[in-house]
Amino acid sequence: MSSVHYLLLITSVVCVLKQTRTFTDGDTCTIESIPGICKRSSECSQLSEYIKRGDLELEDIECDIATAENLICCPTTSYSKVLLLKRLQPGLIWSVTKKPIKERPAEKACHLLEEKIIVNSNLRVLSSASVALGEFPHMVGIGYKSNDEHKTYDIRCGGTLIDAKFVLTAAHCITVSGKPPLIVRLGVINNTDVDEIKNGLEIPIKKIHVHPEYVSTAAYNDIGLLELESSVKFKSNIFPTCLYTSIDDPPTDSVLYATVWGIASTTTRRPLDVLLKGVQELVPLDVCNSLYKEAGLTKRKPKGIIQTQICSEAKKSEKSPCLGDSGGPISLVVDPTWRIYRLIGVISADFSCGFPIPDINTRVAAYLDFIENIVWPHLK
């Protein structure tokens, strides 16, 4: 049983309606305390995808059991959508981790963020290896000065927008000797599309924050933050993601995606210009350690692969793109309809395209203190 169906069994959505009344199209209604309007199920964009996937039964949300028109109680406000999502699919904020007595700043920030979520109703579910514009609105390209006279910047690392003024990435991406990153690029999936770049955002980097225990000779603490010169103006294809705050792995049926601009060749590792995604499966740390030892790839891992890291590999049932961008996100899918994710990992230096071994990522939940002290000190 998937986590979604398990949650729906525990937290059923009940339409609070008077049984003595016959409801018609356009009547007001409520789902728990959320206001709505009775509509045909096909006309309720907020819930139609849940119904199509079988995550919601019509009888749980219909306005009138006697009607033959499948009138359901459809939420009427953006804020109501978010409240309803938390009841339908709490994501792994409420179900996987025990809610602490006092919420962490990252969790407080997540609640504030998802109250403002911007929906692109034309973009629906995740599929194929290519990425649609706005499918991963938290994806960021990190730009460096280009040696190509035809380009201003080279996008050579990925990152994740986690706040209006902060991007999370790998430490090794922002400590490049003599060539630090200059800008972040948002709302772009094709770095050769002039119009797309024009309609996206490029924001200068104000300050670089590298984890204090990161050293380039080892594969540990490979995490850092980029503080931006100005705040990002959110829209449907540019929006931050929340952090996954449990140190434990998510349930085995969770859906994970790596998003990168990929590489054109495993020999030259030359990056591609079009954003790709690949379904990932988590690999237990003991298995990951054994595979790296067998391959003789332990030079930069004197302590082995540890709890502050997370191993993943392309899902065997699908053809995943050859991934090559460091610093990009490993995103756990909370809700594919509204594109709600949790950032669980940052692609690290050992992301091993072309080798039959798992990829090593920095486990975000292991670095919450570092992130929160810089990004959300005001929420403590």
C-alpha cells in the first residue's frame, strides 16, 4: 500500500453537508473547515488529478449522494488548496517524521511557503526524461564567467531555491579556485533558448556560505549556500521547495527525482543545455559502502560513506538520463499534481555517471543547523 493511500485511510476527507438538502451546481459547501462550491468533478481542477489517479473516492467529497451528476465540493481559494493538500497528502511532513514539540525553522518556513504556493494548472504529472518548464520550479542553474564570446555565463552546476534569497548547492561548486560563481539562473530549462532566458531570472550572488568543515580533499560536508543580491519574485515556474527534515530515509515506495542538465559524454563530462530528470532509488549505506570498496573508490572517503550522505541510483525499471551536474537536487515527490517536493539530497562530487555504482549525495537533513542559522535565524 502506498503512503498516499495509507494516509487517505487515516485522514479521510469528509464533506460537511446537511443530508436533508439536495445540492445543485454552484451551491456552497465545505470540506472540513475549507469553503467550496459544488461542481462537477471534471470542472474542479484542484481535485481532478487526485480523482483520476484514484487517490480520492467521489463518495468522500461529493455534495449529494443522490445526485447522478457527480457534484463534488471543490475548494474555492488558494489557501484552501494548501490546507486541503495537507489533509490529502501531508507529504512526509506529518506522516513520516514525528512532529516535534517545537518546530524547526525549516518546518516553520515550509508552512509559510506552501501557503503561498502558485499553481500552474496546465502542467500536470511527471513523466518521461525531459522536463517541462515549471515542472521543477525550485531548480536553479549556477552561472560562471564564460570563455565563449557568444555566452555571458556557463551553467556548470545546479542548485535548489529554498528561500527568496538563498540557493542550496554543493560546496565544491562554489569553491572553484579562481572562478567563483557569479549568478543564479531561474525559470529556465534550456540554456540555449534566448527567449526562455529572457523570461527567466538571473540574479547576482551577494555572498557564498561554505560549510565550515568542508575540505576539497574529502567527500564530506559537501554543501553550501548562495545568498542572492535581491529577493526572487515567485511565479509558477520559479518557486522554492521545502527541506526534508528527517534524518531517516523516506519510505521505500517514495518517488525521487534527480534533475540536472546532464552531460553529453562520460569522457569529457561536457554539460548539456537542456534540463533532464531521472527517477532515483535509495541504496542502503552498508550496500553502498561495499560497492565502493569493491570498486576501489575509497580515496576521498576515509570514513566510508556515512549518515550525512545518502546513496541513490537510477531506478532499474526506467531508463534514466546520464546525470552529471553537481549541486542539483534530489527531490522527493510529495504531490505530483501541484508539483510539491521535499529536498532530500544535494548531488555531490561523486555523482558517478557511467559507472555501475550508486551515486553519493549530501543528506540535507544532516545539515539543518547550518542551513537554518544562515537562512532562517528569525524563525528560531
